[in-house]
Amino acid sequence: MSRRKRVLKRPPIAKDKNFNSILVSKLINRVMLDGKKTIANRIVHLALLGASQELQMDPVHILETVIENVKPQIEVKSMRVGGATYQVPMEPYPERGLSLSLRWIVWSARDQKGKSMSKKLQDILIQSINNEGPAIEKRKKVEQTAAGNKAFAHLAIWAKRRKENGK
């Protein structure tokens, strides 16, 4: 964790032109490689449209549901106390939860082999809306690690009080 002051938030990114959603824009930016945004745009749009045809749902609603399913409720953060480093379970900030969920969705799509990226992303979206697949497994693994370190949860409260007192 940085010892400096918090970094100011950047201005929000523009909404996607086709779906009029910031979430879709964030997914496009996460899929994009080497600055090729039009290719990433095409991949995400084909994946969302294919998933919406298969599930008979609105594409933006599919993405929102998938993100809620993949977003971790709790994660571990390293905290140094008295010369020892502990993995302390903490609730992630909303922006971090969104970022983690988008990252896990794209990584799990990239890890699959033998299909086009739009088809792989479509499959991950369909699996994640049903609470299964590799992105959901990643969330479960992170939450299981946090549950295993529940004994150190009191350190998060201690650190919060210390931060409020200015030490």
C-alpha cells in the first residue's frame, strides 16, 4: 500500500456508442491489446450479442449480472504488524471489485484455446451468469483464502483506527 496520499480519480470514460453503457466501455478497454480498440470493440459486441441471443436477455443486463456474480465480496490484503506480514481479509472498494471482476472475466476467456476471442468471451459470460466457469472459480478461491485468514480480521479494525488517529 502506498505511503503517500490518495491519487485523485480520473474523469469517467465515455459510454459505449452501441449499448450506451460505461460497463461495456470498461470491458472493451480491458479486452483491448496494443491500442487496437476497434478490434476489441468488435469482440465485445459480438460476445454480448451472441450471449443475449442465447439467453434471451438484454446485453447490458447480462454484463451487469455477470459482474455482480464474479465480483468478490471479500479479499485479502497484506498488512505488516510488528515485523510479521499477515493476510488480512477486507472488503474491496467498489471500483476495485469491478476491476477485479472484469480482469478475471477477460483472463479466463484468454486462457481458453481453440476458439475466437468473441466466442470465448461469450462462453465465459454465459457460464458466469449461471454461477459457474473459471471466473467464478477464481472468485471462490479468493473468498476461500479470505475465509481461511479470518483469524486476522481484527487487524483490519486495528489498522482502520490507527489510520483515523493519524498514525
